[in-house]
Amino acid sequence: MASIGHIAVGCLAARLESSAAISTRTLAARMVAYSTLSLLPDLDVWAFEAGIPYEVSTATEN
């Protein structure tokens, strides 16, 4: 359910950042972009559900 909150925050951020003079299409694109960015904190949960353990590191070790 936290993802719904993240999407709402992304839509609100787009509304607050945009002026009244922009088109509906531009506002919708900004809402999608900000909502996508706001979902990034949930990637660890989605990865865990996909079978990727938390211990897996994305950094290369030398």
C-alpha cells in the first residue's frame, strides 16, 4: 500500500512544480515521471519478491 502513497506524492509534486499555463499532456507526463521516481524506494521490496536476496551487492568487488 505504500506504493499508492508514493504515486500520490509524485502526482502532488508534479502539480506543485507546474504552472497553470502548461498543457494537460505535459502535466500528465510530469506526473508519470515524478511518480516513477517516487517508487524507487520500493525497488528493494520488488527485488526481494522476485527472489533476489538483500545480501546481493550491485557493486563490483576487486
